Amino acid sequence: MLSWQDMLHNIIIYCVMLIASVPFLFMYIKSVLDQGGPSSAATSERESLALIFFYFIFQVIVIPVWEETVYRGMFEKFFFDKPFIIKLIASSLIFLVIHVPNSIYLGCYFFIAGCGLYYAFSRHKNLADSIFIHMLHNFILFIPQFLG
């Protein structure tokens, strides 16, 4: 169980991670808008509460737990004897590559996110820290998708 102090510290890590990646998100959004906007998705999916519920569970709970277990937990076991900076960069690069960004801006965003998540994990070698931040991040990203 995370203490309130750990949760506050994790929220601060998340805010720093988000602030550091904001310029890249804005550049990505601008490039998408300059190309005519994103492709339209089927609206029938948004109308189904069951799909929204399952999407929420998957996006906010399943993905963060799975990704943090793989990219932080298992990765730490594989590179346990390497210096912190090597593990931080390697873990973040793998996190970046797996997310298959379609622009350099999203690539920078995923790399910064990977760094923040690895730092959160490395504080106590506890996946709960990075899972909490990843869940918070995905929840914040889910809200506009649900409302839109």
C-alpha cells in the first residue's frame, strides 16, 4: 500500500513528467491539425456503455499493470547490475519503441514518460509507484476520449 507521502511524491513526478513532455504534445497536435486532423472513428463505439467500460478497465488498469510489470519489473531483473542511467535510458527506449509513435514528437513524449515511470519505480524498487503514475496518466488521457 502506498503511503500518502509516496502518492504525493508520485503525483509530483507525474507533473514534472507531463510538464517536460507538453511541448512535444503540442508540436504533435499541431502537426496532426496541419495535416487535416485525425481520421474519424466510428461513433457507434462511443455510444456503447459496455465498450466504454471495458475500454476504461483495459486502458486505466490492465495496460498500466502489464506494462509496468514488463518494462520496469522484468527489465530491472534483466539489467539489475547496470548503472541507474543505463537502466533508465534502456527502459525508456524500449517503452518508446513498443508504443510505435508516428512522429518524433510522440517519440519524445513516450521517452520522457518512460523516464518518469522508471524513476518512480527505482525510488523503492516497487512497481506500485510506477503503476500508480501510469494509471493516473491513462485515466487523465481517458477522460477526453470518453467525453469526446
